[in-house]
Amino acid sequence: MKILMLTGRSAALLCLLFICLCATVQAQQTPQDTTTLYRVQTLDGNEYVGAILEQNEEFILLRTRNLGEITIARKDIRSITPIRPTQVVSGEIWFENPQSTRYFWSPNGYGLKRGEGYYQNVWILFNQASIGITDNISMGVGTVPLFLFAGTSSPVWITPKVSVPVSGDKVALGAGALLGTVLGEEGTGFGILYGIGTVGSRDKNASVGVGYAFAGGEMANSPVITLSGMLRVGKGGYLLTENYIIPAGEERFALLMLGGRSIIKKIGLDYGLLIPAFSGDQVFFGLPWLGLTVPFGAGPAQPR
């Protein structure tokens, strides 16, 4: 297996170019003249997309692409939402990004909707679950279960977050924290307090964040800076980058992440490289990143 070898300068430039692309690219999507389509979500968690042929107080008659004409009782319907023309791309319907509030791990300015949640796992050991309490407030909890290995003490944490949309689907601000400790040990509190701003839609955006880390009762003197971006490249495909500039005394240490996300039946598969970078042009290698995210609650369902 070949290990990717780059210089710190070239890798940083690559990530910077990607972030600029996310911030400036314009969607190559042309609304199509078509019969108005609707997304019908039912109480049992199913979702159907089609044109409404007939409706009354008791039922609707829907013509779908895969199932033909179907009748759905009003009492079984949770919501009916029109499909925007901009969601129709090359004859396909691009539904809402089911994992639009984060990159590989770092959040952006957008928030989970009320009742929407997800469970995230990275390389089996890292586990975190988050849920939207309101459309603007979410809460998460996570752990690395080291107790499974000879009873080693395990870190646990919570991740409260507040999100404020500033300009519809164009600008959003967020603030939150990661507050953690190591179970069974004293004086092991750790975490980070952060603020983040996101420019762009939930499908393509760039974010800048600033956070102050703390551990053992002491706060860092200098902030950690994050530069991240997301770009939708298909019905279920995304390019991602997430980068950290970390103070280390008089030097700066960077963690660069570049990869993608594939949505497979609502489940997100994240993959990429985690690249440590140091000052100067020192040679380094990329570590693989592999994560799985499973949504739950009131998130977008799969169409029929």
C-alpha cells in the first residue's frame, strides 16, 4: 500500500483551494418545466414523491414514478411538501442534505431540526449521538469506551449547541461547547468553547470557527481555528474538508482533512485522509479516516 506523501505547504494549499471553491461555486442547476411534485411523508416513516392527481378530506391520490398511482389516507400523513424546481437536477430529485450540520466531525453554523438526530461512529471506538431539541438548540453525548479494554477509564462528553440562521439558507451562526471528563478520575475535565460562521447553503458552504480549549482547569491562551467546507457533487455525494490550526507554543500545528461523504439509504459513509502538518515543508503522511453516521428521528426519509 502506498502512503500519500506531501509537503505541508502543498497540502494546505489544496485544502484552501477547496474551501474557496465551496464558497464561490455557483450551482449548475436549471429549473425544469414539469408537473408540480410533492413529497408526502407518512406517520410510519415512509416517504413518497409524485404528482397529486386527486385529493379530498379523507385521502390523496398520488402518481409516483416507481409505484404508479397510490392512495394514501389523510390520517396516515405527517406532511406534504412541494418539491422546488431547483431540486430537480438532470431529471433527478435531489432531496435535502440529511447530514448538513457537520463536516467529518466539526459542526457548522446550521443546526439540527427539532426531533432530528444522528449516531456517529468513527473507527469503531469513537461514538457520539446528537439530537435537535428545538430548531435552534441541539445536544449531543459521546464516549470512547476504553472500559472494554482491561477496565481502562473512558472519556465521556456532551456537546450543547445553539444555531441561528442569519439569512435563510445563505448564512448561519453557531456557538457551543464540548464538555468532557474521564470517568473515575479526578481533575480530568476537558473541552472546548467555540463559535462558528457558515456562508452558503446546506449543500455547499464554507465555515470559519474559533475555539478555546481547556483541560485540568486551565484555558488555552490562543484559540484553535477551523476552516471547513462542503460541496455537493451528486444526488448522494459530497466533497468535504475540515482543517484545524492549533497553537503549540510559538509554533503552529495543523490537522488537514480532505475526503468525501456518500449517502446510502440515509446512512452516511465518510472517508478521507487526516494529514498532520508542521511549520515549514516537512514531509508527512496521511492517516485514513472512516466514519459511519446513522440518522434517526424526524430527518429526511427515503423517497418511493
